[in-house]
Amino acid sequence: MCRSIKLLRVPGQPATDGELTAAALQFIRKISGYRKPSRANQVAFDAAVAEVADASRRLLDHLRNDPAFAAARKAPVPAVEALSNSIAVPQG
């Protein structure tokens, strides 16, 4: 993942419309390659931001947030753990 991607919502709290719009804008900027679109592309850019924000809201509205599900989600995945253990980390 790109290091410049920022966490745009507080975990454990519902995301605000502003947080969703900021995340959508960050995503659209990243995939379009433009920080600010030209006037000719502004309508398409704004529509894409709105669509991503709406999709993000639907996603967050449907995620399960009960403690058992959260614990299962944080549990190590055996294949990933085995891969992580097999990667040599340079020393010093």
C-alpha cells in the first residue's frame, strides 16, 4: 500500500460524511493521478468522488462490528503467518 495513504476515520466510531468524502477524494486523486482536475474533467471527477463515498457508506453500513467478529478478523491467517516467517529480514 502507498505510504501516503492516511487513515481518515476514527476506528470504532461511525464514519462521518466528511470522512467518507475525504477518503473518496484521496482515492480518486490516487487512481486518476490528478490532485485537481481540469475544468473539462471536474464533473466526472466530482461524480466519481460521490460514487466512491456512497459505496464506502454502504460498505461500512454492512460491516459486522460485534466483538466476536472483530476478534476473528484480527486472528492471524496461517498462510500469511507462514509466509511472513519465511521471509528473511536483513540484520543490522
